[in-house]
Amino acid sequence: MSVAADKPSHGALVLIPTRLGEAPWPDFLPASVQNRAAGIRHFVVENARAARANLKQMGFPGLLRETDIRELPAEGSDDALDGLLAPALAGEDVGLMSDAGCPAVADPGARLVARAHVLGIRVVPQVGPSSILLGLMGSGLNGQNFAFHGYLPSAAESRDRRLRTLEEESHKQCRTQIFIETPYRNEHLFSALLRVCRPATRLTVARALTTSDEYLRTLTIGEWRQTPPPALSKYPALFLMLA
Amino acid sequence: MSVAADKPSHGALVLIPTRLGEAPWPDFLPASVQNRAAGIRHFVVENARAARANLKQMGFPGLLRETDIRELPAEGSDDALDGLLAPALAGEDVGLMSDAGCPAVADPGARLVARAHVLGIRVVPQVGPSSILLGLMGSGLNGQNFAFHGYLPSAAESRDRRLRTLEEESHKQCRTQIFIETPYRNEHLFSALLRVCRPATRLTVARALTTSDEYLRTLTIGEWRQTPPPALSKYPALFLMLA
């Protein structure tokens, strides 16, 4: 295929992070990002309702009912994605937002970004909150070598096997292993970690970062076993391990 | 050991991201982070001179010569780190900053953060720019499964072997592999990627993100081979691969 250079006449695909919890936008977004988002009239989003709430909360100056807000298709063909990017080809910026945090990182959006690169549309990621990055910074674990694994298997046996593999690999490679769980299963995963992992392994629990329920703590598995467990079942949480 | 709960009488260790390039702070920091940093009188930093420049650029209201700015020791004992955290134990916040980007992620600081957890000092990561996160968002590669490997070996043979291993692992696990190089070796690494990797493998080059020299592009290795190479030798750059 021929490779198009970035067309200056194109609009850009602007990747706009959103709040992780209830907070005024100056708490989590640089003013330049709010300002950039305020000038956009075409959005591609994870969920239209959440996007409208996020834009409203960010002080979006446009009329939301006149703003072009389209949802990412779950299984979009290239043609469908190209349709979403059509405004950029016509010279106008398209904003990409997920419901919370950074689009395309542990969140939908990567296929649209990939498609923008194929079409030669400039991609402009903006600064904002990511629980993965905040959790890793705050963990004190190895930030020179780390891996994010998304969700672990939900069946207990496969999950426990996976935890052992991750711990072993972490120990051999001095790698921080990062993973998430759906809120109602967080406490099961936490218990499994305490049961399965070695006493000297360090475990960080990062809950509801950037909100008033923020909790961020690193202890060894041995210490966690002697510590009252944090409430996790109603909050987004991130787990980080270094063996 | 006994595990101290977070002491409300303690100050916190506040992790403060800094600019990736020349830019006014509202371009890369939320107002709340600038405000939080402005209230801190004790800083632990990668380099004191860079820290003073960064604080000045962030509109720090205190007198820099009266502000307690100490450098992270290269090989600090626990005692040395505890000394740096003493103001937090005495009730005052301590700010941790690296020269550019997020402390403790591909940057020094993790040992100090780890020590804060051991001492029961609350750790509060702040939102700001990270080239790793921005590059991953903007790559269009897999954001559900990714690993950061830091620097690859510098010797050509070991580096090429490592690239093959990373590509193979990426293909098997559908994992985005992320790595960096020192600026003057960026173009060597880029050439090695084009020589060693398979034509269908996607490679993202993310250069000087958030600055006026920003360049962010994803192409297959086959396409990169037919494309004029970007200038990389004088810029920080991040490479991301998905096979």
C-alpha cells in the first residue's frame, strides 16, 4: 500500500482522558486539554451518556444536543471506523473519549487509533489521569520493568495458576505485574493473592485513585495477612505485585 | 515487623510529574497539581538544578534558595532514604520530582516511595505527563496487554536477539512491547528494528511527545522500510511494537 504522509489539511484524532471519579476538571486535566476538548464538535466515545456527563463536567461550551457524539462499535469493520473518522479527513478534529481515564489504554479505542494511523490522520494524545500510571508511580515497585495484564481468569483454579505464573515471572525478571478485576470480585482476588503468593512478595492495592476514597498501600503478602483488609468490593482497584 | 497504619499526623509523599519539554505548566499539569506543589517546602529530586528550573517554570511561589531541595542518592541506604522522609514523619509534605515526566516510572524514585510505604507515610501520586502512557494511547497497539522493558542491550548482537525475542513474545501473547533508547542511539535502534523484525509487525515511533517536535506514527515494518525515517538522534523517543 502507499503510505500517506500526515496531511496538514486533515483534522486530528485527539485522545481526551476523562475523570476517574467525581472531581472538578482542574483537579485532573491540564487547562490546555480542557481547552482543546472545548473546540471539538465531533466525538467518538465508549458510551454516549457517560460522554455527555463528562463533557458537561468539563465545562464544554457547545450545545450537547447539537454536538456529534457517536459510540465506538463493539465489533466495528474498517468501513465503520472510517465513517467515524470522516470528519478528520474533511479537516475537523475528532475527539476520542472513554468513560473514565485514558482512551485505548485498558479501555476501548485502540482500533480507531490504529485506523487513524492507516489513513494518515494525526493522532494527538492528551495528558490526563490513568489509574495504571498513578498506581505504578505510587507503588514503589519496579517502574523500569512492568507489565499490564488486564483481567485475570475468573475461575478460581485458573486464576490461582495464573497468579503463580505471574509471581514466578516477576521474581525471575524483577518485573512489576499489574492487573485489574471487576469491583465485585476485587475481594476474592485479594484473598487469592494472600493465599497463593509468597510472604516476601510485595503487593500494592490501589483503590479509587484521584477520588476521596483513594487508598494506596504497598505491603508484603506476609504483612497483608496480618492487616485488616481494605474495602474493595464497590470500587475500581488496581493490583500490582513484585516478587 | 509491626505494620503502622497511615498516621493522619504524618505529611504525605507527593509524587509530582514535570514537563517533558518546553511548555507552560497549564499545558501539561492540572491546576490542582500546580497548587499542591506550590504548598510544599521539602523536595526530593533527581537533580537539584533541573528541579529548581522546573519549580520556577511551574510558578512556584516560595523562595527557591530557602526551599529544602535534596537529591536522591544513587545508592541510598534505608537510613539515607529515611532522612529524606523525615519531614513527612514530622507532619510536613515531601514532594518527589524527577527531571522530566513521572517520578518512579522509567525514572528514579521508586526506592523512596517503597520506603514511605514501609514507614506508613501516605503516598499521593499526581496526574501529569508520561511519555509511556501518551505513546501507548496514541499507538493504536494493544492497550489491554503491554510491557515496558526500559533500555535494550546496547551491543548490536544482544540487542537484535532481544528484539527477536520481544517480537516472538508479542506475537504469541498479543502484547505491546515498549522500550526506550538514549537519543544518540535512537536511529541505530530504529534501523535494527527495520532490519530484524517481520514486515507485518507494527511499530510505533513516538518522539518528543507534548512538545512542538512531537512525532507519533504507527506503520508496519514493511511500510517503514519504504518511508523516509524520522529524525530521532536529538530527541527522547519511545518505541512500541505489536507483532
